[in-house]
Amino acid sequence: MKYFCPPKAGPGISGYQPTGSFSRFSHPKEFRDGLTELGKAELRHVEILGQLLHAAKIVAEIEGILDGFRVVINNGPDACQSVYHLHLHVLGGRQMKWPPG
């Protein structure tokens, strides 16, 4: 699937990939500032993290799931992180169960 930038997501959001019940998006390398996973976040990454969360809301709007969605960050091997740059998953379009996973 093609990555594209939601028009309202703001600078630094590299792409959004709709994949059925979830979407994934991340910052391009030049904006990551060494942030490969949430566990490595420092105070200097606050703006990047805020932009990613705001972009999650934009993705939910685009997908029509603003009334119910979940934002997921897999951090490290125990969380099944398989892509080692910080990215978010936006899950929605169906009833979410709790506890997850």
C-alpha cells in the first residue's frame, strides 16, 4: 500500500497506511532525532510525540472512526515490535475488547 501524508497531519508525518481495521504512520528519518521506540523517548521528543498523537486523531477522522478508536505503540520485543522506528497504529472500525491482546 502506498504511504501518503494526511493533508492536516502537519509537518513531519511521513505516511499513513490504511490496512482494513487499522492504520500505521510514522515520522520520516530526518525528524526522528534518534527516537526508534517509545522506550527511548526523552524530553526533546515531546513535540514529535505530540504530532504523532494529533495525527492519530486526523487518521481517525479520515477513516470515519472518530467515535471509537485505539492508538497502539509496540515497544520492544516483548510487545512484538518488528519495525524499529517509532510508529503508531490506529485501530478501529469494529468493537474493541478489553483487555487487549
